[in-house]
Amino acid sequence: MPTTTEKAAFTKRLEFALRRSPESVQGATELALRFNLRHQGNAISPQTAHKWLTGRAIPTNDKLATIAKWLNVDQHWLHYGPAPAKPASEAKDVAAKGAKKLPPELINLAAKIQELPPHRRYLVEELVEQLQQEV
């Protein structure tokens, strides 16, 4: 059973994903409505959506999959958050071993990104992904 801390962390990730979504969602009733339009299983009530938004519950895996697909985020990230970061020295070692003559500035950039807090690293990844789509 998820702890209060895990539920609160899920709520923050859900709110973040909703904020960056192109369609605005205001409140539990609208969240429930938009979710139910996309979910193939049982519909949820506004009360259930309210529990998600207030840190009192985490959706089941099938519902997490629907939310993740809808909001274009990783399901694992939505449920659990980002994977733990490796220490910067370890990241440099891995880069050095696997690098095939990568320029030092590229390795330094990767190390700097790795040192960012997880939520900022996620933003950098999203930015790069969006820039790649424009090419």
C-alpha cells in the first residue's frame, strides 16, 4: 500500500503533467470527464479524481497507463518518479568507458545534465525531444 509521501509525490507529478498538457484541465470533475473519455475500463468518479489530485490515492496500473498515454509521460515516472541519479563521478566513468572519441564538451554537458535534480533533468529531456521533432 502506498505511503502518504508516495501519494503526495504522485500528485505533484500528475499536476506537473497536467500543467504541461496542451489541453487545460481545471479540477477533479474535468479530470474525471477527460479521463473517462480515454479509458477503456470502468469510469472513475470526480471523487476518485479528487483523491488523485489531493494525494489520497494513486490510480491502478491500467488507469496509470491511460493517464500516461493521454499526458504523454512515462508511466513509470508518473507512478514512481524518476530513477535514482547516479553520482556524477560514476556518470563520467560510464561515459569515458562507453565513449568512442566523444568530444570533451559533450561529456561535460552530459555530466552537468546528470547532476541536475530529477525534475529538471526531465525538463531537459522533454526539451531535447521537442527540438528533435522540429528537425
